[in-house]
Amino acid sequence: MDAIVRLTDLHKRFDALHVLKGVSLAVQPREVICLIGRSGSGKSTLLRSINFLEEPDAGAVEVDGIVVTPELDTRTRRQRIREIRLRTGMVFQEFNLFPHKSVIDNVIEALLVVKRLPKPQALEIAENFLRKVGLIDKRDEYPSRLSGGQKQRVAIARALAMEPKVMLFDEPTSALDPELIGEVIKVMEDLANDGMTMLVVTHEMSFARDAADRVIFMEDGIFVEEGTPDEIFTAPRDPRTQQFLQRHIRG
């Protein structure tokens, strides 16, 4: 089976800081990959490079057959980046909802502006995904009246409404109070069970253990170790992985 996401020898620098050091990765359709590691290890930069919120300095990004390399001419590159963004949904640490728009208007915005769907069709799609995340009863509320967990579930519904091939989650629970994390994790687990291809940067080790097909430990811009959750959490081979897990797994 062909990989739906393929990263080849990605490098990214911020001035003198070399954040990604030749990272390569192939993600199969329906696969759930969790990226774990300390803050500053390059996890979020890797995720943001897939949909070009960060521009890699070298290497190739391929999503669903669309390939982007630094050597492409500007016009071709822009067109292919747009195609990749249409195929990837992203959920951030912060919810990034429009505060002046209702829940339903937040979800339909990209359907109207990017996909240019008729409003009745956009509303039908949006309501379907609000039901999926358990928030159809909040369709007419404004973000200020939602809990953090509800805001993040709206953000997930908004991303899903674009019907992406791949979902990218950048620490989606890190801004939530502990009692609200579970409701977001439940939605993500349901997506994984439904066969959504997902790359997740997370500090929630229980989610990585339960939902991932593969876990990758990053440090200093490289993949230190990768394997199944059982391999990584039960018998990590690299001392850096062992040390990280000792600090981050309670009990």
C-alpha cells in the first residue's frame, strides 16, 4: 500500500537553530502515529511542515500523491501547497475559533470561502460533524459560552468538515483543564477507530498507548526511536526514550 504521507530528509532551521535534521517518515492510510518527546524536540515543527505552516529548508513533502520540494517553481509550489492543505486538517493547542461567529458559522466558514459550497450544503455538512463531536446542541452558541473542551471539539468538527485525508493534531489537549481532556481524547479515539489517518503530537501517554499504531520519540530534531506502543512503552531500547518515559508516565 502506498503511503498517504511521505516525508523525505526534511530539514528546518530557525536562524542558527537546526530544528529538523533530515527527518524521513512514511505514513500508511488509516495509520495513527503519535509523536512524543520534550518541548523543543521538533515535534510541532515537523507537523507544521506537512501543511507548510512552516516551510522546510530542504527535503520533500508528499500528501496523497501531491509532492512539494524546494526546487519547484513558485507557481507550481503554491498550487501544490494549496492542494496539500485541502487534504490535511489541523487542530492546534489553542482553538483559533472566531469569537464573533457562532459555532455553526465557525464550522461552515471554510466550506463557504475555500470550497465555495452553497450555504445549505455547508450547513448540512457542518451539522453532521457537530453531531459527530457531540455538540449539535451548541450550534448557535458563541465560543465565549463554551468550555475549553467544547471549543476544541468545535475546532475538530471544523477541520473534519473539509473532509481531509489526514488529520494533524498539535498537542490538542495541552491548553485544557485536566477534567476536560477526556472529552477531546474520546473524539480523537473515535476518529482513530473510524480509520482516519492521524499524526498527533501529544503529552497524553495513555492516548498514545491506546490509540496509536506507531509511536515515535523525537529529541533534538531526529527520530530517536519508533515502534508499536507496546515496544515503546514496555521495552524502550534507547536510554533517552527510557529517561523521558520515566518522567512522563505516572504510576
